[in-house]
Amino acid sequence: MITIDSLTKTYGDTTVVNHVDLQLPDSGVTSLIGPNGAGKSTLLSMVSRILGADAGHVSVEGVDVFKAPSKQVAKKLSILRQDAHTTARITVQELVEFGRYPHSHGRLTPECHAAVAEALEYCDLVDLAQRPIHQLSGGQRQRAYVAMVLAQDTRYVLLDEPLNNLDMVHATGLMRLLRRLADDKGKSIVLVLHDVNYASVYSDRIIAMRDGEVVHDGPPEAVISEHALGDVYGMEFSVHTVGGDRIAAYFR
Amino acid sequence: MPQRKQPTLALPTEAEVSDPAARASAHSTRHLTTRQKRVFAGLALLLLAALALFLTWDVNGHWDFALPRRSEQVVALTVVGIAIATSTVVFQTLTANRILTPSIMGFDALYVLVATALVFLLGSATVARIDPLVMFAANTVLMMGCATALYRWILGNGERGLYTLILVGVVAGTFFSSLTNFMFRTMDPNEFDSLMSTLFASFNAIDTTLLGIGGAMLMVGIVAVFRMAGKLDVLSLGRERAITLGLDYHRTVTWLLLIIALLVSVSTALVGPITFLGLLVANLAYQLTRTHRHVINLAVASLVAIVALVAGQAILEHVLDHNGTLGSIINVVGGLYFIGLLLKEARS
């Protein structure tokens, strides 16, 4: 379990994340939704210690992410962010092998090779393994980074807007992959999503943020409602049930 | 030579040797590609040719005079080449770009400033009584402290843009040079004189008294860098991924800055500031090796630097008859290359 205790981040006079208390489960898919500037990405960055917090604590299974050795945290939690991709000339396989760094420090063990092979297989990258990552399409590259996180083999996998720049084929493919990860391997997937319908269809739990605070938190049936979504985004939604899923329409 | 080098660079772990499946899947990362083997072989040949040229050209039978003197020069050029190549490759990984070098960011100028300030504050009478080796050691330690504190602060969280860093570097370099000049002007002529003899080393006047201690410092720096090669590889994925993978980013960067300051001190003490050599050799190495692995890039960049310096010095001394200095030629070629890189970066 990830315990977030009174976590706060301020830039100048603007409080981006305001005393957030949350407990993230140790399995299943949890989505963070909310308008731009709600503090979702900032929250995730702090939970993964990429960004320092101004106040508050985060602990992963009792390990304080800010105080514990980075190595120790890296075996429990990984994050995939939408940042500028690396300038390093590496192949897909080399990238995925980096995922083993917390376990092997560059000296790959047979166990590491097995984990890398499995991650490549799982993300359907076997044929692309020897291709340099800068030659890949956006969807392929995203899969390569997911495979790296997979090879890291942490219980908690955080993803910051993983569907950015992906078409619906690749977006759906990635969401299925993440769902499978949670179901087959019992991992806890926490992701920031802009598309509320992906959140609705694939999540066990949805956390909605607005102005640096958690305003709704619950299963999709509770959060994907006309009232709750209207409250989070400040616009009108109509929610329909399509094939058992709750789908929000907001186009008119 | 490349055959001898290969096993140390690509030593398979015991697990890989005993497990054929693991060995098969490991080929992409642990071994040299054909291309890299060719690069090492080619550079080794070039190095031998350059050494032969430099050591034997125009000796006219005065072997006992020429050989020791020239060998000493070769050793000095080797130390300088490795120090500059290594510090540049490490710095470029640290700042996640291929344009900035320690020299461009004002490290050399800071070393000269520290050396000048030390003479300025202690006075030449005191300095004259101190062993030059002790002076050099003191300079280096001070330089490592100042540079690490300053650049740690300038680099911040690794989130400043390239152009901000270049601007800060140029301003810092100019500021350090101006301070140095200011001290020169207000200095007692005797002190100025004693400074000149220690500070103004160049390729034509290599400060060989410091060769022993400089070489020892280089070894320390090189061992440290190669021990951290795996961390450097992780760092090349960018700050955030490095942290995610469990690298203690802050500590690693501090260590690397200390090593860079050490290496810059060595090269600056031996031959003075050379702004663009590192930029040239590092980028040439990346183009030759096409890998992210620092073990390989560091070795190739160092080889390229040694070849360039030894061949350049040979041609300068024997073909051009000392009409010009190696430093100025490097700066002209490297300066043009730097502008080219900047324009390319600005367009992309």
C-alpha cells in the first residue's frame, strides 16, 4: 500500500497539491482524472520522488520514499513519465535491460535476462528488440518504455498520461496491457488519464482531483456520474451505459 | 592492440559463460559490435603511426637527446588527451547534451583564477618556498571545491535549458578571466613573474615538472570514472529515469563534478586552457561508436584525443616548423565545429 500523508507542493503563491491524504491499493488499476492544473501529475511525481514535496510524507509499504535509499524505493515503485525521450543511442533491448538496474547494477544475471525476455514478449516487442528506439513510432516507443518498467518488476507502477500522442488502436492496446498486468501479475497500476472513458472502462478505482485536492474517490460507478464529473470539470456530461460500461459524453 | 583490449571491455560474467541461453541474449549489450572493433583497430593503427612519426622524425642520429625528451612529451600529451576527453564525455552525459564542455562552461578559467588568487593572496615570497607539487595539489583541491559547489548550483535539478547553461557558462568564463586579469594588473611584478612560469603552460611549453603528480591524479580520476560507467549509462537516460531506476542522482552528480574538476585541473596545469578539443573528440567518438555505453565512448574519445594531439604536434613541429601553436589550431577547427553544432541544434 502507498500511503500519502498531507502531501503539499507550492510554486510561489500557487498551491498545486494541497494537503492530499490518500491510500493507493496494492493491486488493481487506479486512475487519476481531473482538469489541467489539478495537480495529478505533480502528485504522481512526488509519490515517485522525482519531485521534492514542500510538506507531507509518502511511504510505500512502510518505506519513506524521500528518506529511504533510492535503490530500495526503485525495487518497489517505478514511474513512466511523458518527458522528452533520451538522446542516448540505444536499442529496445538495451532500454529494457536498464529496467534491471535496481536489481543487478548493470551486471545482468540469468534472472535479469529472463525478466527482460518476458517483458519484451509481454509488450509484443520481440521483433523490434534490436531496433534503435529513435527509429520507433510513438506507439512502439511507448511500449518499449512500458517494457522497461515491466522489467524493473516493481509492485507499484505509476504512469503519467501514458496515452498522450497515441491513436485509439495503440491507446486501447496499452490499456489492455496494463489491465492484464494488474490481473495476471497482481501489480498496482496508478495512472493519470485525460480520457475519462478509458478510466471508466479499465479502472477499479477512480480518483478525481481539482485545484490540488481530491474531490471524488471511488469505483467507476460512483465517479463516472453526471453530477461528479460536472463537479470535477465544471462542464456538462451525459453518462450512458454501453455494453455494461459507463460512458460519458461531453462533446456538445 | 584491439584484440588485447576487447576482453577487458566485454568480459562476460560467470553466469553468462555458464548459461548459453543467457549468453545468446546478452550479445546486444556486453560485447563490442564489429563496427566498434574496427574503430578500435583503426584508432590503434593511427596512434602507432602518429607515435612513430612524432618519435622518429628528423632525429638525425641524436637518439639519446631526442627520444627521452619526445617520450616525455608523448606522455604529457596522452595525459592531457585522456583528461580532456574523459571530462568532456562525463560532463556531456551530466548535462544531457553534446554541445557543452567543461571548457565552454568556464572550468579552465576557474582553475586559472584559483591558481592566480592563491599566488595573489599568499604572495610570491611564500609561494616560492612552497614545493610546486604542493602548490598544484592545493590548487586542485581548491578548484574541486569551488567548481563542484558552483556548478552543482548552476546545473540545479537538471531542468535548465541548454541555452541558459551556455549563457551562464560564457558569462562565468568571462567573469573568471576578468577577475584573473584584474589580479594580474594589481599584482606585484615579481609575483606576476612567478605566476607566469607556472600558469602559462602550452603545448610548446608543457609543464613537465607536474607530469608525475598529474599522471597520478589522472589515474585516480580514470579509475573513478570507469567504476561509475554503469551509473553514467543510467544517467544518459535522463534525470527522471535515472532516479526511477534507483540512482542517487544528487550524490552521483556531485561525485562526477568532483572528478571533472580534478581532470580539468590536470590538463590545465600541464598545457593551459584548450577550449574546443573536448567538444571535437567527444562528438567524433559518439559518431564512431554509435553506442550509449560509456566504457566504449570514454575509451574511443581518449584514443581520438591522443591521436589528434600527437599527430598534430608532430605535424606542427616538423612540417609547419613551429609556425603556429596546436592550441590555436584546435580552437579554430573546434570553434567552427561548435558554431556548426549550435546552428544545427537551433534548427532542429
